[in-house]
Amino acid sequence: VTSAGPDGRPGLSEAFATTPRLKVSAFLAGCAEADFATIAEICELTPATLSKAATTLENAGYLRIRKGHIGRRPRTWLSLTKAGRSAFEGHLAALSHLTQQGQSAAGRP
Amino acid sequence: VNRDITPQGALQTAESARAAAAARAMPAWFPAVTAALFAACLTGVGSAQLIGMHQVAAKVTGLAGTACGIAFGLMYVLLVVRWKRSGVIPLPPSCAQPRNGLRDLWIFAGILAASAVAWAATGYPGWATIVFGIAEGVHHWRRILPRLFDPASPATPAGRDAR
């Protein structure tokens, strides 16, 4: 579920509402594609947590899962879809907006 | 809003995760070495054309230039192998910095025009090859360098040589 932001673009999204899903999406936003085990290691997630987060994001249409091989070793590659990148940027923009609002409210007398 | 962290915390978490992925693009020495190899390749080939293909010196510079060209291609093949082994395939520079895509196209057109001018002014295609090699080498270096050193870029210097 995605709510529209203040400028009409995609805003906060339920798909990124947990830390594991946020970490996975942010990591994938910084690259074209990444291997399951590498994401789990760098984002400090257990394989089960990463698998659950990936399935949720895939069901939302934000993540693509591809099976491949490096030599004989099977690898699972994850990447954000175009919709996923757009929704994630909108989510970050909405978070940034909320942070600014909170800071200006805290600064008021 | 994330259920388990504040908006500010979520932003910081996202920023560090994104930077960790972008930091694995390439080693710090890669842009300079590939740019030098590209420029050396076309300078060697251009010099061979200027000297005259039947001279020994032309054969030496031509072969050296060709060797640099092969090394340039090989460096990219090794970079792709490195990406696959490390488990992170980076975004192409035009996606990481989309605003620079059109600018790069204009610079490339300018370099082609400068090469054509060099050819027309001297009457030797060798000079056009040399001008194109050096200018495009510098452009290539500048195009991929910001990913390592520009603080506004998704990549951060701290992790530029990771893996």
C-alpha cells in the first residue's frame, strides 16, 4: 500500500515499513543487482529474514528474483523493479519530509 | 512510517545500506588506469599512422597501442568477473547520476568534432585518432571518477576499495 506524497508522487509505502525490507530495498537501490548471500551479510540479516522480506517485496511488484550460477555454485540475484525504485525514492522523500516537519515542530517555541 | 524506527533512523539506515552497495563499484585505481590505457591505445595507433605503416617505429607504436587496447578490454572483463564474484553488480554511471547522461553525450559529440577539426586542419587521420584518444580518455576518467570521490554520489570514499 502506497500513500501519495505532498506533491502527488508516491509517498510512504507499507512495503518498506519494516527495517529488513527497508535495508534490502536501500541496498538494492544502490546497485543494479545483488546476490542473496551478499545482501544478507552486508545488511546483517539472517537468510530467513531476508527471504521473508524479499518475498513480501516481490509480491508487491517491487523486487525481481533471478536464479543463476557462478561456476558450479548456484546464486540467487535480487534487484529492484522500476516500480520498486520509484516507490522507494518516494518513500525516502516522504521520510525526509516527515523528519523536516518533526525538526521544525521541535524548534517552535 | 516504519513500525520499529523513527523516520530519521529509517533514513540513516537506508543511506548506509545504499552507500554500502554503491561503494563496491570499482577499485580507486580503476578509472585512472583504464583512462590511461584508452588514451595510450589510440595515441599508439594514431602515431603509427603518422609515422607511416611500413616503418619499424610505426610497427612498434602500433603494436604497443594495440596491446594497450587489449589491456583496456581485459580490465573491463576482469571488473565484471570481480562484480559477479563479490555479489554486487553496480548501477551504470548514467543511472547512478542520471543528470550527467545528456552532458556526457554532448561532451562525446564535442570530442568527435574536435577530432574532425584536427583531421581537417592537419590533413592526417592520425592526429584525429590521437586527439580522440586523449580527450575521450580524460572524459572516461572524469565520467567514472565522481562515483568514487563525489560526496553527493551514492558511492562513498570509505568503501571504494571494498572487496
